Amino acid sequence: MWTRDAGVGLRGLELAVLAGSAVAYLWVSSYVTPIRLTPSALLAGLAVVLAGMRFVLRRSPPLSREFRWLLAVSGALLTWAAIVYGITGNYPAGLWQVLQIGLGLGIAFAAYVIVDTPSRGMLFVCVLVFGFLVSAAVAIGQHFVGEPFVSLWRVSGVPGQSIPRVGGAVPGLAPISILLGYQLAVAVPLALSLLLSEWLRGRKLLTGALGVAVGTLALALVLTGSRSALGAGFVGSVFVLLLLRFNKRRRFFLPLLAAAAVGAVLYLAVGFVHDATRFLELEDRSAQVRAPMQLTALKYAWQHPLGTGFYELDEGYLPAELDPPLARMILQHTPHNQFLNVLVYYGFPGLALLILFYGLVAKRVRNLWHALARGSCAEMRWLVAGCAGAILAYLLNSLLHNAGPFVGDVFHWYVLAFLFSRQWAAVDQAEAQAGVALRSADSSACARGNAG
């Protein structure tokens, strides 16, 4: 028999499994179990099953309209990807890509059902920040100390990659430093929003601890050596600062001054740890190859407008009179842009769906922010600001790197789904009621006008 205590216990288990799967993606993302699945995928799958049980048993309300749209667009892109792989004969390799996208959709559904109250949302974000912080601390240890932090990286399931070395770019508990940069670019705006939240007012000890955590995450982001991740994390953090500290009754001089100060500190840190000119002059091959690499991808997509499911170039696609070292880099790598990757894999239909997908995400951020500004839950604005800054940082970084929610990065679904979860039900209901009242007032005014 289902009892209240059993229901509460199961809900606690659901949240623990979902949060545990997110932390597993941060700490042991490439560790493979004997059944050839990672712990993160197993836990995420279990979270989807638990959420599905609650939904089927009608212990969760129906899906919201905005979330149904998100699932519809994502499902359409998933279906189109499966069709492209089938037409081009890229199975079974393409099957794993399709399954990854499907798992991402499952995570979005699980987060929608499980994160159903503001307190659970707060707890989930705190667990994410903790997961980021542990990996960041390991990265700092790898850069400045070496062992035992390098061994921690080895046991997390990433043998065969380039070994972290003292003084170099470090991966923390991620497989490579680029992926750690992806994660920390998201982590810094999210942690900063928590630091600026109403919840911390008067809690000096917690505020100080979280301030140290934000500094730790920022330092580890510098140590990854990823220029795009560092710049994206900075822009996302400034966006959070302006959202939470901008006041129409005052000039936003102070937030901008604070942002400039943080930027100066980051630049000094970069200059201390790395060659600062590399971050500004962009004269190395890694920077110079990006423009011809992306032009090549556009040419490839123009000749394969429906996608190919893979990206296999020959010299005929390359720009004329390209330096041989740059040509070799282009032939060996994918476009280093999330949108261009989707374009070459799934063609213009896939790109259109991806743009629509992020359009729905942007609309959700705007609607939630305005609803919270007008409603009685203004103290929850930090959650929206943090997610908005994190998604903005991710998008900017993904313009110069390969990962994305439809091209291999399952973890980003946790942040995206958080915006659509049931914790916002009261806000959405208040917004809907306000809309009904406004339409009713407009109708009454129109009727009075017609009667006159």
C-alpha cells in the first residue's frame, strides 16, 4: 500500500538519484561499468524510471505547455537525427548519438517531475555547485601540487588521455581540460547567483564560504587554459550581476564597476598562470584556424543540406591558399561550433530545430523573470538569473567548441531542464491568472467602447 511516509521517502530517493547522476557526470563521466554504461548514465536512467512511475501513477501534475513545446522540438530533432543516420547508414555508431539525445530528454523529464518545489530546486542547485567545486579543487591541486590529485583524475575513468602536469592546463575530474572549462563556465554564474541571493542575507558564515567557493571555481576556470570558457564565464557572471543588482531607480554604475574589477583580477590571474598575450593577441594556430574551419563547415553543409550524420572532409572543401598546418587541423577536427556541428550532422532542418529550441529556452527565461518581478516570489529571481547566466555562458563557449545538448553533452540538460521544472508551478499559475485577468479587463473595456 502507498502511504504518506512511503511517498515522502520515494520522493527523497528520486531527488537523491537525480542529483547523484549529475554529480557522477562531473566526477566519473568516462568511467565504464562492466555492462559498458557509465555510472552517470545508469543513475540518470533510474531517475527517469522513478519519475515515470510517479507520472504514470498520476502523482505528478500534467506537463506544462512550455515544457511540452520543449519536448516536441527536442523530440523532432531526435527523430530527424535517427532518420539521417538511417539514410546514411551510420549505424551502429549513430545509435549512440541518438541514445545520448534520448537520455538528455529523459533527464529533462525527470527534472521536471522530481524538482517540484522551490526547496528541492535550491537543494539541487547546491548539490550541483558542490559537484563543480570538488572538481575545481582537484584541478587547482593538479596545477600547483600534482599528486595525489593526478591519481584522482586517473581513477575517475580517463586513462589514455594526456596526463595533467604541474603548471599546465588541467582537467580536474573531467576527461580533458576543455570539458572542465565547459563545466566551470556554467558553474561560476550559477554559484555567483547563489551568493547574491536573498536566502543568504544575514548568514555571514555561509556567505563567506560561498564567496570562497566562487573564487575557487573562477581560479580553476583560469587554470583550464580555455580562452572561450573564461570569457564566456565572465560574460555570464556579469549578466547575473546586472540582473540581480540593477535597479531602475539607481544607475547601474556599481555593478559595471564591480564587473570591471573582476575582469581585471581575472586578467592578472591569467597573466600569472599563463601567457596573457595568448588570451588577447590570438596569434596561435588554435585561434587562427577557427574562421576557415567554420567556413569549411558551411561549404560542406551547403553541399549536404539534409545532413550526413558524420563529418568527413577532403581537400576539395578547404578554402583556397590555406596554410598546410591549418589545413591539416581542419581535416582532422569537427567545426568547433555547436550550431555548425548540428548543421553538418543533421543539415538545415536540424539547425532550424536547434535555433527554435534555444528560442524556447530564452522565452522561458524572459517569462519567468517578468512573472517573478510582478509576483510574490521575487526572492526566487536568483535561480532564474543563475540559470540564465549559466546558459548564456554555455552558448558563448559552444560557439568555439564542439559540445552541445544534441552533440554529445548530456550534462547541459540538467541546467536546461531546471528552468522548466515543476518548482515554478506557483509562478506559472500566477502568471496565467494575471493573463486571464488582463484579457478579461481588455474585453470589458472593448465592450464598453462598443456600447458607447
